[in-house]
Amino acid sequence: MESRTFDDLTRNLGSTLTRRSALRGLGASAAALVAGGVLLQTEDASAKKRRKSKNKNRNRKKNNNNNVTPPPDPAPVGAVVTCPNLGTACGLGTNTLICNCRLTKEGTQTCANVVNPPNGATFQPCQQTANCPAGQICDFGGNVCRSTCQTA
């Protein structure tokens, strides 16, 4: 029975497919392959363009960082750096934009620079103020050294 079904199937396929329709199918397949290849090449080219423009934007951002002014130096030794209200702006002049009243690891309210330095640098991690360079405090909230800002 199975051989008979197979024979019937092959006979039906052979009779419905003429040489002309087989050539048409072959031509259509070739055209589809060519069109698909062209589309893939176009897609690759546009992806490369997107990557290039992305890299250009990334380079522009890097170049723009060079124009950023560095943060102010820490308050001089002996300067008043205490502040009355945690979380409020403090400092003299334009420093009020970057300085905020912070709590040190030792429990002192101190006016400190809360803006990360430019050029990808970050604040140094710490466990206490003794771990920080001169003119900096160990911030209780961030466990990082922050430059002090003069308040008076």
C-alpha cells in the first residue's frame, strides 16, 4: 500500500509541473536570492553608518568634557566649613551650586562638594576622614572623600 501511495504521489507531481512552470519557479527563486542579497548588503551598510555616527557622538561628548571647569580647590586649612542644616546648599559665592551640607563619618556637619569631578574621575572611597587627602572629609552618606567648601 505504501509503495502504491508513493507512486501515485510522484505521478501527480510529475503531471502538474510543466517545463515552463519549472523554469518560471527557478527564475523566481534566483530573483528572490539576488533581491535578498541586495537587502542584506543595504542593511549592513546602514548598520555601519549608525555605528560610525554613534562613535562620532561619543567622541564629541569626550571632547566637550575638556571644556568643563574643574571643581574648586578644598577650603584652606583653618577656614570655617561647618553648616547648620543637612542637605541644604552652602559655601561662598558660586560654590553654593556644587556644595551641600553633609554629615561626616565622625558626625560633624560640614559643607562639601557633592558634584563629581569632571573627566570621568570619581571621588575616592573611604571609611573615615583619616583615609581622605588633606582638605577632604569622608561623607557618611556616600562613603567617599569629598572636598570641603568654605562657609565664612
